[in-house]
Amino acid sequence: MSRGSMPAIAFTIDSLKLGGAERTLLRWAVWCRDAGWRVLVVTRHGREKDAYPLPPGLERRQEPPLPSMVTWLGWWAFPARILNLRALLRSEAVDVVVGVTVLPAVKLLLATRGLSLRCLVSERNYPPAKPPSLPWRCLRRLSYPWADLHLVQTRTTGNWLRRHCGARRQLLLPNPVVWPLPEHEPRLRPDDLLPADVPVILAAGTKPHQKGFDRLIPVFSILGCRFPALHLVVLGLGDQPQQGVDHQARLRAQLGDAPDLQRRFLMPGPVGNISAWYERATLFVLPSRFEGFPNVLLEAMAAGCVCIASDCLTGPADLIDDGLNGRLLAEQASTTDWVDGLGGLLSEPSQRQSLAEQACRVRQRFSEERLRRDFLDALHQPRHG
């Protein structure tokens, strides 16, 4: 047992940047806090990367940085990072650790090897859709069988990890829906940017290729002419380049020299009051190439959005029953298919109302109460081996 009589748990992740994995980690951390655990959130990067405030009662730690002369060694400095993380966990006397996303999970499994604590890990995307580099794939294959438990979002992901990474001990734990949705800064009101009563197609995310934002541009080019008041809003993309790429500029260039369409295409960046944008949307669109378990789609449905999503290999089909509570289009759907799907919904208010009423039922299906119980029970299971 850790300090005093209070059990301690540490969650590790690269940073608290904007994203579904980060939101889920903080939700799990709050569950532990409320259940009487001492909770640490351990990140590689500092607070300058944060998009979310740390909930009250949680403790923040940063992985100890390496001396500059050691970082010059590149990959050869990796063992030193592992030893630093191991020392941090031992000094905090934690009982359970949870690594979220591939690299933090692998690092955690290596750092805790031989320690008498329970180690859980969680992938947050379908693994073959976004494979890490070869060294990380080898380390994943080596270390994943050591985990006491893998928290998987979908059966498809669980089956892949079992076959390819020896991840036999698993708990199916989809993301919970938190309702009402929490808010934080920056807050930006839709009415400050959008004219009253205009139809709005809304998309959201921080990973433009994964989320398929480029697929939306030719669709909007056609629908924007068919519906002269239609606006397209993409939330989450900042105005700073990612890995040297200015994604906002790239999407605007794809839209071309069409001043009226450019005016009706809005990218206000990250917002902390996304529920207001869900409420304002006529349609919510998720044209993803791949997903794990899409938080943003779950939230949009809980908010009563009319949702249309790409039926990529994992994620959307776990939430949408096509034609009942939303629409699914084939993973390789053409621009014409998307135009027909979105255009039909824009033209049929009665169908939108029916889909929206059914979409809200995810609040019960993915209720926080049930999933919290499953998660907390998993923390108290005996260690493997």
C-alpha cells in the first residue's frame, strides 16, 4: 500500500493536449479520485502543451528531463528515460499504473518490469490504422504480454491486439458519455461567428488526415452552391503548423478561389464550449479514415446532433445504427455519396428530428455509472503472475 492508507494510482500519457485520449484519461482519473485514490497524472511534456485543466484533487508530475548531453544520443538515451520514469514511480509509491496510448504504454511496461505494482495499458486507435515506427512496434510486441490488463475500446481492436501482440488479458471498456458536457476555456459562442438561422455542417478534431477533413471540402464545394446559406465549421485545428504543415491553409487551398465559399468555411480552432456548437449544428459529420472509439461522435450524439459518419473499421458502427440514430457511409464512399447523404438530410427536417431523438439514447447506453464501476473493479483485481 502507498503513503498512509490511501491507495495511489498514476496515469501516464505524452501530454494533456487536445484529444479524446486525454479527455478519457482525465475522466478515469476523476473516477479514482472520487473512489478515494491518491491520483497522479504523469506526462512527458510540461503544462505548456495542456489543453485541459487538471481537475481538483489530482496531482501533476512531469517525467524528469534528461541532461542535454544525454538527449543528443537520440534513441540511445531511451534506457535513461525508462530509468527516470521507474524512479519517479517508485518515489511516489504507487500501487497501480495506467499507460494511455502506445508510446506511454510501452514505456510504462518497461519501466515497471519487476516492480510489485499492477500495470494497465490502453491503445486509443485501431492499431494497424496508425502503426508506430518499427522500433516501437518491436517494443510493443515484446512488452504488451506483460500488462496485467488491456483496456480496449472495441472488440475489433481487442482481437487484433490478442493476435498480434499477445494481449490476452482484456477488458472491453468503451468511452463513457459525460453529460452534460463539461466546459473550459477558450469559450467561443457560435452566434459570434455565424449568422442567425443558417444551416451548419460541423466537424471536429485535431488530426486532419485521420478525421478526413479533406474529404469534406469537395462535398462542401457542391453543397455550398446548392444551399447558398450553408456554412461548414471545423473545430479543433489551430492556426499553427503541425509537423511543418499548415492544415488550415491546406484546406482553404483545396477549396479554391471561391470567395463566397471561403467566407462560409470557418475554422475557429479549439473551443472549450463544444456543447454550444453541437446545439447550433444542423449536421455533425465524421468522415474519418480510421478511429478507435470516437469521443467526438459520442458527444455529438449525446447532444442530439444528427450525425453522419464514415463506416471505418472500428468506432462509428459501435455507435450508429444506420438509419435509426444516424447515418453510416461506406469507408470508401465517393464525394457523390457524401453529397447525396448530407444533401438528403439537409432537405428533410422530419428525418433529422427522428435521427436526433434516437441519437440521444447513447446517454444511457454508454452511461458513466456502469463504465465507472467496470473500470474501478478492474483496478482491484490481483496482479498477473
